Amino acid sequence: MRKLDKWKFIGDNGEFKVENIDQSTYLYFPLANEAEMMSAITPRLHGDIKTGQNTFAMRPVSLEDLHNTKSARNFWLKINDQHVWSAAGNSAAQFSNQFSDEAEEDVELEAGLLWHKITRSNSKLNVQSEITNFVPTNSDTVELMRVKIKNTGAEELKIEPTAAVPIYGRSADNLRDHRHVTSLLHRTKTIESGVVVKPTLSFDERGHKQNEVSYAVLGGDENGKAPAGFFPVLEDYIGDGGNLEWPEAVVKSLDNYLAAGEEIDGYETVGALRFDEVTLKAGEEISYVLAVAIAEEDIDFDQLAAKYCSGDKFEKYLTENRDYWQQKLAVVDFDSADQEFDQWMKWVTLQPILRRIYGCSFLPSHDYGRGGRGWRDLWQDCLALLLMEPEPVSDLLYNNFSGVRIDGSNATIIGSEPGEFKADRNDIKRVWMDHGAWPLLTTKLYIDQSGDLEFLLKEQSYFEAGSELKDKNDEIYQGSVIEHFLVQHLTHFFDVGEHNNFLLKNGDWNDGLDMAENKGESVAFTALYGSNLLELAELLKALAAEKSIEKIDLAEELSILLDTIERDFNYQSVDYKREVLSDYRRTCKQGISGRKIEITLTDLISDLESKGQSIFDHLNKNEWIETEAGDKFYNGYYDDDGQRLEGDHPKGVRMTLTGQVFPVMAGAADEDQIQQVVDSADKYLKDLSVGGYRLNTDFKELKTNLGRLFGFAYGHKENGAMFSHMAVMYSNALYKQGFAEAGHKVIDYIYQHCRDFDTSRTYPGIPEYINQRGRGMYPYLTGSASWLLLTVVTQIFGVRGELGNLIIDPKLLKSHFDDQGEAAVKTIFADKLLNITYLNTNQLEAAEYQVQEVKINGQAVGFENKSRAAVIERSLIADSGEEELKIEVVLS
Ligand code: G1P
């Protein structure tokens, strides 16, 4: 096998190039717009195109469908009446040549934000194709594809072009549910510019509906001239005995194509468009533009073709597309000594936006789910969006609180409209015990960036049975954001297992820990809740001080959980905690009264502090473990038999990364402990063949008393892969506690692994995980991107808010600075674009420097020194008349 070169960046906006791209099978690339057109495309132009679960223009694909041609865009040439050649590489002949030593074709990918270009050159036939695909950034749901054909030889080439895109035109559910029957619904028409299908019904045995959605494949040559005719019926196009890799209509140059204005009902459809035969002189080039469109209502598809299907129109929208994404991402930019890393980060920055568009369902690896994304994903993607587009995100955050239930759980599937929540995937009611913890993290970031403490006082409703919770008087009940936080945290605080950690329930962050519903405990997330309680107390102190607020109103029922106020409490006792919780549940079961009580902030703060501190004490006393070999780290879990998961075991020491991340991030671990965690993780979890720190050691056991993940082969996904999300959170936790070098290593291992394309086989960007063979899996749609962006901006470059003021606290290593000792970051803060340049002329390491001087637009400004960070008054930024500020920071 040929060794594949690394991808190479070729521009300033993430544009990259990969040679011999056809030597890799499982790659795909996203093409999308914010009107929810979602495509996936491979180097052979396979992949699907859809706007949602029920509207797939091309047949839905999972990873293993990526190498078949049923979902492939194709463009055929019959050359000189004898050779059949697919410009996309999808002919039987091209596949049969794939492993020969004498490659006839060179195939190269170039891609950027968000376009995909494949150049394929055939040295025997002297022909080259260059195919560019993208989705325009306006509100049209169409994917465009330009095919340029060039005669690279000395002789004339006569070509007969046929474009062919199979149209699936229905719901993903119909892949197995009545695949054939649903083709009988197809009403297929030929129009001037192409083939249109509008099924009569949207097929669903629970209740068929009249269908309104149409699908079309349209085309024109570079001057916009329409095709000569069409082969819209798939079985006619491939012919008896043929297939999509050797279609009769092309191979035999059939000329019985249909003209515009025909209608054929009840067959599988293909957008097969025959163009006029042309002769290309030596060096001459010709191009065609195709559009695959989905329309929710009746539209004039010929008009749509006129809008897009010609050379200059294509170019215009392509330029618009590049500008759009470039601008969208221009709000964050890095300039470090490693320019390649900076470019790689462009793709990471794009990823949270991609997950907002695709949810966790609509790219080939994510072949589960029916759209939308989960609760924790939603909140974590907001972390990145807060750095990129702060304005709409505050509304989004506010709306999201309406998904919280009064029992502390929440709706699990998020719809596409703000505040639209659905109860459960596949109608299975499950409670993930980590869900209550994420909103506070995100809201804290929002408040720190904006200073908007009043957000905490906003009133919001609660979720109940698909709508808003009502009180006993049948009125919609509302409580403040603070109250929502209390409900989320306190219900878990008292819901402990035998070992006094929060119950694991149906899982935590790790979806794979789903078989320990009774006795399982997540120590890891107990730590996160613990630090949240303390963070909330800090926010309330700031609220009290800055807004002169002494008391707030809370649901009467909550007084049961605020037990330190006026009652004796005993947090060492599991029985005590469970009793308090059953008291609360009993009360809520009868319906919420709607009555409020007044609580002083002082009492509330002290209650939260007692609770948070009791957790930290417990963790360090009971969950800090030592192995026989003398290695120390935290235990992260208990299984459903109430057995501790980590530490010595006859099958080898057991350790999880998750168990370490949260106590470190929380600040429960002291410096010594953090160093011991780092040493243990290096010893038991680090493996550079998979990009760094694995999620867990090999338990060599199918632990049916803990979760499905033990059924996965070791080294895959949640069973011990390098799982980017947890690894990046580990890095974040280390940076946060001042362990810059250790934190840097975690990210660097991932990055170095990914850029070794021959091993990682993943395009720029961070994949969800690296599998046992070192492959990057589940690219694009992963929460690790948000955390990585957050870590690079707020920890490594150290630019973040603190209750509205600007903190500058870089933890850049010496190696991050260029030869002049400079490193720069661009980010938004207080609605201004900050261009921050660090000057480290003495080339010092992170531990050796501190902010000495800060100049804003050339003027030195005063700042307060808080340990090593510089705190700059918000007004110095916000009140500046300019949109963009230049900030120079001298480090020494
Ligand atoms: C995915 C899921 C996330 C879950 C994680 C671990 O992570 O989206 O909800 O917590 O697996 O099971 P991601 O792809 O976001 O990194």
C-alpha cells in the first residue's frame, strides 16, 4: 500500500490538500448551510444529501455505505465512442484498476470552508476532471457541483457527457421500512433543466400524510444550456444486467432519452442528464454545473436552475460561500509559532457550528438518532458559541432552562427551534446523572464573559410531559435561573449510593456506563457537582455585592433541600441524605404549590458552601486511592454491585481518565495530588499510538454490572479509546490548575496524531476518538471541539472574562512563541474584536513570566494583578469607540 502524505495547508483559511486521496475509503467531508441543507461527500463523491430525517435527496449512508455507489454523485463520459470513464471514479473499470501497481489515475483533494474539490487525471485517456461541490450559504436547500473536463492530451477528444445522481427522495426510515412500496409513491417529471420527483405521500403506517417535498437534480453547461434529455427511471438507466457502476444508458450510448415535459410514475428515480456531445481540442476544457435540490413547497425548478446552473453563477456563489465562512470564523484566530496548528484550529472552530447544523445524527458515522442533539451536547456547544457569537447565545441559554424538570432531570432531545425539547430518544425514559451539571458551567462562562449577573434572576418555566409545568392552581409555574440550578444540583446531592457519591443512574457523560442503575455511583461527576455548588455560591456573592440584593424567592418545596438553614444535618450519612430526598420527592409528587419562600442570599451561600465542601472532603478522604505499586489517583466509579471500580485488580490496575478530570478541574485535588494523577495517567493511560491518553485501562472483562462499553472491543470508542472530549477536558483541568506543560502535552499528542494522515486518516479538525488502529473516528460532530477551542482561547492564550472584566492570563509555552517571541490571538470580548499580541522577547517558559504591561491601541492601561493574571476593567474595552482593538501585552 502506498504511504499517504500528510495533508498540507495551502491558504490562510484552513484550505488544505491531500494527494492520492482515493487510497482511503472512510473519509467524508461536510457541506452545509444554516438553512439546514446537510451533505456528506467522499473523494468519490459518495455520501448523502438531506434536510432532515424524513427528507433525504440521496439514500442515507452509514460508514460502511461510503464505499458503494448507490449513494454516489456521478458524471460519465463516453470518450471517442469507445471508452467509458467516470469523472468521479465510479466505474467498474476504475475500481478494478484500484490496486494495480500502474495507477492510471492521480486523484487529489483540495478543500476549504466549506467546499470540496477533487481533481482526477487519467494518463491513459488523457482526460482530467475537476469536480467542486458546495452548498450556497443563502436560504436555498441545494448542493451545487461543477464538473470541469479537460483534454490533457495532444489529440482531439470526442465526449458524450451524462450526469447521474440517484434520487432517493423520502425518509431515512424507509430504507428498510417499505423501500420498494415507497418507490410506488414517486411521481417523476422531466423539466427543461432536469428531473424532479415529488412522492405522493410521506409513508408512515402510523398515519400517512400527503407529501409536499420535492427533490430535483438539475443541470446546465457552462453557459447555462440545458441537457439534451433524461433517463429518469433508474432501471431503464442501468438497463437489465447493468448497475450504477456500468449503466447501459452510458455504456451503450443509448439515445432513447426523454425530452422535457414527460411524467413517469411509480419507479425508483435517477437524476440522469444527458448533455450534447462535444469535441475538446488539445488542452481545451468544458464545464457543467449540477444542482441537487430539496424543496419543502412547490417551486419553479427551472428558475432554480437558471439561478445556479452555469459557470459564472457557480463561481459567484462559491465566492460568496468562501467569504461567508471566512467571516463567520474570523472572530477567533490564532497566530503561534506553529502555523499549521493555527490552521488546524480553524476546522476545530467550525466544528461546534457543524454540530448545531447536523446535530448528532446527520453525518455517516453518526447513524443513530433522528436529528437533534442531546442535552449535554447542546450546553457544551454553547461554550464555543459564546466565544464566537455571544449575542444570540444568551437567549439560547435562557430558552434551554425551560428543558429542566422540577425533579432535577431534563428533556433529553433538543429540537431545532429555541426551547423546543422532546422527551426521550426512542421513547426510552432515562436519566443521565451528569445532565444537571453542564448548564452551570456554560452559564458561568456566559456571566464571566458578559458580567450579566442579572441573568441569574430571570424567570423561566420547567419542562413536564412535553410542555410547561403547571402548579396546583393550573398556572404555569416559573422560577429563577438560580432556582433551576438549585433543583438540578440539590436533587442529585441527596441522591447518593452506598458510598455517599451521586448515583450513576442510566449513565453520566459516558453514555456507555448504562448498566448500573441501582447501585452504580459516579464519583467523577460528584466532583463536578461539588465544584459547581461552590461556583454557584461565588456567583451569588457577586450578585449580592454588585446588585445589592439580600433575598431571593424560591419554590417553597426547595426549603426541604436547603437543610443547613435552621436544621441539623449530617452529610456523612447516606441514610440522612436519602430521607431528605424522599421527603422532597413526596412533596413534589402531589404537585408543586406555586408558593414561594424568601431566602437570604447569606443563608443560601452558606448552605451551598457546606454542601460543596462536604463533597471535596469526602472525595479526598474516601476516593483517593493508592495501588500496591504506590501509584495514587482518584477512584471514579462504583459498579452495580457496589464495588469500587479503580485501583488494584487481579486482571491488572484499573484506572479511568474521567475519574481524574473532574476532581482536578474542580480544585478538589491539591498540587501534590495533581502531580500524582499526572504520573499515574502517564503510566496507565498514555499511549502515543492512539494519540495520547486513553479513557480507561483494559478491564479484560465484560462488566455487565456497569455498562455496554465493556462489550466494545478494547481501544474503541468509550472502551479505552483516546476519547477526545475527555482528553481535552483533562488538558483544560490541568491548565486551569497551572499545569501548563502537562496540559499542553495532552493536546499536542492529539494534534500530532491527527496530522499523521497515513495513520489517522482524518481530515483537519478533531475527531471524537482515535481507535485501536490509530484511526480518527466520528469526525466533525464532537463536543471535544468546543472544549478545545475554549481551552486554547481561555487557558493557553488565557483570554477570558471574570464577571465581565477581561482577564489576561496566558499559559503559552516557550515553543508557542515565534522567533521574535510573539504569539497572537484574535477573539471577541464585550462585543469588540480584540487583536492581542503577546511579547515574550526573553523567550521565557509559562512558569517564568507574568503580565508586565498592557497597551490598548498604543496606550498603556492600568490593571490589577491577581496571582499571575492581569484583570482589566471591562469599561476600558466596552467604552472604546472602536469595533476592533489592538492589545499588546508584554510578558516578562
Ligand atoms: C459523545 C456524545 C456525548 C457523550 C460522549 C461520551 O461525545 O455526543 O454526549 O458524552 O460521546 O459517551 P462527543 O462526540 O460529543 O465527544
